[in-house]
Amino acid sequence: MKKILIFTLIGFAFLGCNSENGDVINDTDYAEYIIENSIDTVINFMAEEIYTTNEAQEPVLKLKLITSEIFPCINYGLATTEFTNDNELIVRFEQIIEPELCLTAIGPATSYIELPENINKITFLNGSVIDKYYIDINQQKISLTLIENNFTTSLFNKTFRIPKNSFAYVCGTNTTNTNIYTDFSEIIEQNPDFIEFDFEGEGRIPYPETTDGNWVNHPSKYYKYTNSLEFNNLANVMNEYSSENIEEDSGVTISIISWNNVKFYSWLEN
């Protein structure tokens, strides 16, 4: 009788350690999705809103998958199959895809897959190994909570969404002309249709947070606009300011990056 009781207690303890939040999951639920194929690398992943063309468009929510292993070509890919079961997204990894034409820079294998906004759980399958996360998607933020992981890592547990009718002011200067950063931001803020805001709380910001490669990489500023015509006219304002205040090869770059993939640059005629 004592032996039976001991084995019973061990069984309950084992089940209790398999998941967090007291949610005991029966992995036989995934038997129909499991195949022999698997990949031999850690997978990093993140939720990301991207644009599928170079034209103006609203962002599309995707799940970006990135191998920790570095390959000899930057355009290696990942073969996956996705299934949806009620509010659960199941992602099965199948193989690394070697490109027919190698882009010679090294890098990880990457892939983007659709991320439905009505799901509350993501399950990753790699052979018979299973990882699970809870996910909460709303208009402000995407939040991930680990249930169990063996071969995956969430790069960002919280990611802000790109607010509608918003844009980022991204400016880098030389050490001798840092005033340009504040001068042009003041021009933006003189327009009552442009309202500065911050991404409050914890999370990855979906806009560039600074420039990269200037002598002085200033922190980006974020604005919302109430009139699309005023936003479009910002291209003319930038053109005029750039021609009068930014010398060629002076080390200054100004970018306006909007929520719908419209971009204005100080070094181009917008």
C-alpha cells in the first residue's frame, strides 16, 4: 500500500512540474501534428508589424522566426507548417531551407508567418519536442508569457503596436550642429495637428529609437497627427528646411517614418 501511495505522489509531482500556472497539458493532444522531421538549432522569435511592399500600407502583424545558428548565406529560410486549433496557433518546424542563390553575407535562417489576432496561445513543435506560450494581443501591445520552453526563446515578451496616424522623428547630427535636432522638432511641434506622445510602460518600441551611424545619435521623438494633409505637407517642410540648413556631407540625417510606411528623408527631394 505504501509503494502505491509513493508512486501516486511521484506521478502528481511530475505532472505538476510540466507547466506553469497550474495548467497541466497532455502532450498527446499534439500527436496528430508531430512528424519525424526536426531542426537542430535554437529558435528565437518575436511579434513584429511589418510591411509587405514598399508602398504606403497599413502594417501587418507577423511572427518572426530566427535561428540562433548562423549560416553562410543571409537568405537561408525556415520551412514550417501552421495550424489553428480554436484560439491556439500551432507552429511545426520542418527543415532549414538552403537558398538556390546565395546572398554572400552570413546570417541566421529567418521566416515570417501570419500571427492571427484572435489567438491566446502559441505552441511550437520540433520533432517530438513541444514549447508553449500564452499570448495576449490588443491594440496597444502584444504580450507573451512562457508556459514551457526547450528550444525556443522569446526575444521580447512585450511589444508595442504601431499606433494609427503616428510617426517617428529620427535625427542624427554631427557634434558641431546638434541644434538641428531641436530646431526641426520645434518646427514639428509648432503645428497643432502634431501631438507628441511616449510609449509608456515596458515593451519593444516598433519605431527606431535613435539613428545609427551618426556622430550624435539623438533619441527619436514620436507624434500622432489628426490631419493627413498636414502630415503629407511635412515633406515640403522638410525639403525647405534641409535646403536652407543642412549642408551636404555635414553628417546630418533626418527621417520621418509613419505608421503606414510613408517615409520622408532630409537627403532626398520628397
